[in-house]
Amino acid sequence: MNKLYLVLFAAALFTFSNCKPEVDNSVKDAGTAIVLDGKGQNDTINYTCVNCEKLLDKSSFEKIVTKSTEETRKLIKFPRSFIPLKMEITVGKEDSIFHFDTNEKIDGIFQVITKYYYAAQNAYGAEAEGDTYVSFYTDTLGNVANIENLIKLSQLKLEGNGVNRELVVYGNEGDFIRVSVHEKHLVVYSSLSCVDEGASLTIQFDNDEEINLTSWNNFNCDGLSMFYWFKKTQSELLKKNKVKYISIYSRGGLSFCSVPENSQEYFMQLVELFNK
């Protein structure tokens, strides 16, 4: 009996030692995620997600969370003060992405749009809450696909008091310029921390001609500059020429950004819409 007991015990022990618990690799559409704050320390925040459970596994989800956090932190004027609060993620399988030049379909890509809530130090040195959107593309494994400058963008159309998409361009050392329209005024946000009334916006074409606009809104530390609509001669230039560079200058600071090829007709389409 003792020998039989030992044999059974040994068999049970062997079986138990070779049984590995199943790893849960699934993702829920709501839960918590671990991210890094501005000082590189772990923080746990809540998230909601559209299509995460349907389209992602744990590994690809974690890559998307990390990328969303990194891109948000880059937009903070004082990145070390960044405190993540929560995320709202949307993952969409893109079935109709085409190359802007060849018009060939680009398969196996997800577009990720994250609304990120955070707290951070503002230009006045006080901690304030804010939120921003970040958008990027990944493959099915969650690896970032750097195709933003290659994809064929949707045609501009009127939407509310503006148009359906912004022009967002980047330069070196964190420079960025974001252009939108509100009631036939150009609305420009830039990486300049504080901007004066009278800030100068330069739009340079691929033939080296350029136009210059002067902002009319008050001094602020939100990076916001407002510009009146283009004059007739400026509109004619914009209709005929692709834009190669955009820069904005104020208070001794300069943000200088190149415009990728798939976005160089943005102003062409813009003036056609509003000058009909």
C-alpha cells in the first residue's frame, strides 16, 4: 500500500509540476493600464477602448498604450511634469488606405485615435488639467507603422464652421504647427509656448515664393495665433502652388516645419472651398 501510495503521489506531483496555468492574453474594452509619468515612474490609470477586445491581444494593446502615452508626453510644454489621468482609445481597422502617389491599397493597418487626459505644468508654472488627441497607425501586432506621410488623405470639405480635417506638421526638436479654420479665420496652434499679437506666419511654396500673415489675437501662453483670411493675390498663389514649409515667429521664438508631400495641397483645397 505504501509503495502504491508513493507511486500515485509521485505521478500526481509530476502532473502538477508540468501543468502551467493558462495565461490570459485577452483585452477588455474598459479597465486599467500601467503607463509612465513624466519622471519615468509607473502609474495606473483607467481606460476605455472601442474595438480593443475585438481586434487586439494583450501585447499589441500594451504597445498602443505606450505609444499613446509617449506621443502625448511630447506635446506637453514641460514633459517631466506630465501626470497621466485616463485614456479613451479608438482602434479602427482600415480597409481603404491608399498610397497618395501610387493609389495602391495599404493592407493590414489599424488607425489608433486616443483622447488622453492629463495634468501638467503650464506656461505660468501652475499645474493644470488638460486633454489632447493623438493619432497614429499600427500593424496588427501593435507595431507603429510610420505611414502618415504616405497615405492618401480625404478631400477637404466644409464641416460646421470649418473643415473636416486639420493640417498638422512637425519640425526638429519638438516643433509643431497645427492649422485649422473657424469662420474663415486661420486658427494656428504651435509649439511656441507664448505668442504675441503680431506673430508672423510664413507659408513657403515649392517654387520658393512665400506669403506672410500677421496674427491679430491677444498675447497668450497657449500657443494660439489667429489670422485673417487670405487676400486675393495670396489666394491665387495658394491655388497654384504646393506648400513646402510653414513657420511661425513670435517673441524671439521660431517653429519651422516641413510639409509632407501628401499634405502639400491642403491650402489649395482650402481656398477653393472658401473662395467659391
